[in-house]
Amino acid sequence: MTAPVEGPATDIIVVGAGPAGRSLAYRAAAAGLRATLVDPAPHRVWRQTFGMYADDAPAWLEPGAVAARTAEFCVFTPQRRAVDREYLVLDSERFQQSLSLSEVTVVASSATALTATSVTLADGSVLAGRHVVDARGTAGHRRADTPRQTAVGILAGRVGATDGGDDPDTTVLMDWRPADTGPNAVSSNLTSSGPASFSYRIDTARGRLVEETCLAARPPLGIAELARRARLRLRLSAPTGDEEVQHGGMDEIVDFPMYPNARPWRGDGALAIGAVGGLMNPATGYSVAQSLRAADLVVEAVAGRRDPRAALWPRAARIAFTLRLLGLLVLIRLRPAELVGFFDAFFGVPVPLQRAYVSSHADAPGVLRAMAAVFRRSPPRLKARVAVASARAAVEVVRLMVV
Ligand SMILES: Cc1cc2nc3c(=O)[nH]c(=O)nc-3n(C[C@H](O)[C@H](O)[C@H](O)COP(=O)(O)OP(=O)(O)OC[C@H]3O[C@@H](n4cnc5c(N)ncnc54)[C@H](O)[C@@H]3O)c2cc1C
């Protein structure tokens, strides 16, 4: 559609055409709202690989947007455990196309200032709307005190490698086994200096992706060290000259802050959603499924003339977010072996509790029950370490809440 740079007020202006913003604009238009989407490159093709639990996906997600689906996934902590929870990997390009913009007014521009009802564009013009939503992602957030998730992914087929583990067709959500178990093992994901990392292995539309991941660390684990560990796991030699230029031969680079804002519900300006708006789970770094679900909460509120911020952040959601933030700040204080023990306890609790912790947006009692269950399952030494780390993390959370 053509884009009036200034014009009559629209119902909702969404700034940022990543998964969060585009899905909101799409769902708003589908509900009959007048929606505008602003992004300097609104049709840039998404290259990231997006995974999610099937029970988190909204019912309206197009089946054609799914590249791979497994009825269960497995983890190695370090022993193998199958977890009975369906997992999806999206075909990013088809997923993007499925969020049709045919009924949305698309403005190809950068926003320079946002208020609750207006957006200033790079050329100085102003768009007005009943609601403005900030879905600009976290690319600009670089605070040193915020833990970051970093990862590197290699398409195993492209480099002629096997899976790097022994489960070639399975979704391996976390493999905490050492990357080098051979007789000459010297340094790996668990023993070398720096934070621990695990291997995440999934089938994607582009083939088998093997991703060496540091869930969260402060300071973050560097991309070069992750690439070294990924190569070690896949038994690959050093990158060639050309590959070196392309991020050390990696096919996917992940690097984002786990919580750009510790109180995303605060303020009365534009409502933030997606990774910048507290919809990234501080326990996992996942946000896409939550953003898709949140789109409908926001759309229903706007259509019903209710406050979308209140709809998205009831008290229970704010408490759940804060508890997960606490959990994250405990995790980054654990040593590598303790982290493995923590996840061994985590994946040993019943799936509904796992779900409460990593998925539900507003189930604060569920998050608390999950935390208590993981603590109970932990061995005594880990319990003691978690207790100490929790005390320190709690101080940090209080500080974050009062700043
Ligand atoms: C490689 C990678 C893999 C990931 N894998 C997963 C996964 O498997 N599952 C999962 O749930 N999460 C995953 N994540 C985390 C997270 O879900 C993604 O980062 C996701 O893209 C966040 O979506 P978003 O829409 O909030 O922000 P973004 O995708 O960052 O989109 C932000 C948009 O805002 C636009 N923008 C920025 N500034 C302006 C401005 N001033 N004016 C207008 N527009 C602007 C940008 O151009 C961009 O299009 C992954 C992240 C990475 C980097």
C-alpha cells in the first residue's frame, strides 16, 4: 500500500518490522484495525533460525511456516533425557511471508522519536495514531551490566560434518557434555576459561544447524571462543581465509542482551513489545512465540478501547518476569559444573512446571512452584550455591527495580 507520511490518525502504529512488530501489525489488520508499520527496511528477509515449543505457538501460525517439528526433544545434563514436549523450528522466510502486510500501511523509514500517540520519522515528518508500539528490538542495547546470550551456528552439511553428537534427527535443546572427550582433551565448553556453553542441534529449512550457545553471561562469552568450541565439537579444522572473513565460517551469530529493560511495563510512552519490551524470557532468550501471543492481547485491548499496557502486564505477569530475572541473575553466578547440575534438576521436574518457567507470561505462582521444584531436586552442594547466589541476585534485582 502507499504510505501517507502524515495523515489521519490510525489505530496502531508499530515501529519495527521484526517478528514482534510484523506479527502485531498483521494481527491488528486481520482484526480490522487500521495499522501502520514503520521500519527502514520493512521487507528485509529474516535470516535467523527461530525455534519454539509447539504449545507456545498461537493457533493462527500457518502450518507452512514450520520447517521441522519433533514430538519430543532431548537434553544431555550430562546423561541423556527425552522431554515429552513438542518443538518447532520455523522456516523463517515462509514465516515472514505468512505475516501478510497486504492490509497494513508500510512506511519505509527510521523512527527518531516515539510518544504514546506519535512517531517522528527521519525526515522530520510525524505520524499520529491512537496507539504507538515500540518493536525496535535490542540491537542498540549495549549496557555492560546486562548479561548477554551469545551463540554461533554451523550448518553441519555445508562443512561436511556430522551432527556433532549422536542424535542426528532429534531436537537436542541442550547438550552439556564436554565438546572434547578424546585423549588429548585440553579445553572445552566446560573446562576452558570463560563461561560455559552447550550445543543446540536442530533441523532447519537449510539443513542441520549445530549451535554452540552460551545461555547468558556477564561479560558475554566472545564469538571467537564460541566458534573455537563449535569447531572442536564438530571436529573441524581452523577456518580457511574466506571463512575467516565470514565470522570464522559460522552460519549464524547470536548476540543480544537478556533484558534491555528490567521493568518493561513502566512509563506512559509508546508500549514496548518483543525483545525490547520484556517479552524475551530472561531464562531462555526466546521471545518469538511470546511476541506472537502478545500480539493478540494488544490487538484485543486496542479493539476494545482498553489500555494495551495493562492488558499485557497484569500484576502476575510483572511478578513472573521479576522472578525469572532473579533466576537469570542466579544462573550467571553459577560455575560450569553447577550449571549442568542446575539444568539436570530443571529437566527432571514435570513438563507442566518446566512450561510455567520458560513459557507462561503471567503464571507467577507457576514460576515460583517451578523454582521450588528445581531447588528441591538439586543436590545439597548446589542448593547451598544457589542459596548464596540467590541472595546476591536478589540485591541486584532490588537495585534494578528502584533505579
Ligand atoms: C540468530 C538469532 C537466533 C535466534 N533464535 C531464536 C529462537 O530460536 N527463538 C526465539 O524465540 N528467539 C530467538 N532469538 C531471539 C529473538 O527472538 C530475536 O532476536 C527476534 O528477532 C526478536 O524479535 P523482535 O521483533 O523483538 O526484534 P528484531 O527482530 O530485532 O526486530 C527489530 C526491528 O526494528 C527495526 N528498527 C530498529 N530501529 C528502528 C527505528 N529506529 N525505526 C524503525 N524501525 C527500527 C529493525 O530494522 C528490525 O526490523 C534469536 C536471535 C538471534 C539473533
